[in-house]
Amino acid sequence: MAIVPMSGAKAQDAGELAFVQGLMESMNQLSVRFNREVCGFILQDAEGNYSSTKVSWGGEASCASLPIEEGQRAVSSWHTHAAWGLGYDGEVPSIQDVEGDMRYGVNGWVATPGGRLWFVDGTTGTMVQACGRDCIPVDPNFYPEEHGPVAERYTLEGLYQRFGRSR
């Protein structure tokens, strides 16, 4: 898939955050209802307006975005983490989420069953909660902090530690 990042990954922008939060208001509800991840890319046109590629539907723990059309420029990826599942730590971006954004050179956005919205810096692999629990629609079956407290910020190394893995 050919992704053309806009002059490399950059820190989140207020306009992009507002667009993504609105998008995730509807997408997280659908994702939870059907227990499937939903994903796509955030695009920005020459005038600075944001839009999304066509939505892709994945499975319970994965999603592959459709290819970017010729002439489109992706500034970030986005996806949901489907419904809450016992034993699955879906309240933080996965290692695969972060490393995928870094590989493509774009930032990322991840919505969780607990209603969190994460921003992933595609250059550094650092992730921060753009808004915390309950800021977007929540899975009614969500069990808070099943895997322990959720920090407001993680590095990729911290995420490896949270998941008990080494690099």
C-alpha cells in the first residue's frame, strides 16, 4: 500500500483531533455493536480540510485499511479496538498498532472499548491519551482496568513492558 505522509509524521493538530473525535463517536459505537475493528486513514487536502478514506471492517482484533487512492495524502491512520473482551488488553494501542504506524511514517489514532482515544506519534512511537475513559461511546460490557491502571502516556518500550514482552 502506498501511503504518502504529509512531510513526515507530526504532532497532533487541534483540527485533526476534532475531526477524529467526531469520527470515533460513530465508529466506536458500530465497532462495539458488531465486535469488529473498523479502520481507515485520515486525509488532509491542500486547504487543510480533513476527511477519511472509505471505512474498512476487520475482525475482533485486526483490521486492514483500504489502499490510499492516487493523489490522496494520509496524515494518520485510525482504528477502533472492537468490543471489550475478557483477557484482551484493548485499552491501549497494541505493539502492532504502534509499529505499523511507524513503519508507514504516519501518526495513528486508536479508540478503545472503554471510550479512550489515543494518539500515536508515528515517528517516536510515543502514545498519549487524547481523551480519557468515557470521552467517546463505551462498550456497556466494559470492565474497567482489568489489566491494571492505564497510564495517560506510553513509550513503545513501556508498551512492551505492559504486555510482558521484550523487543
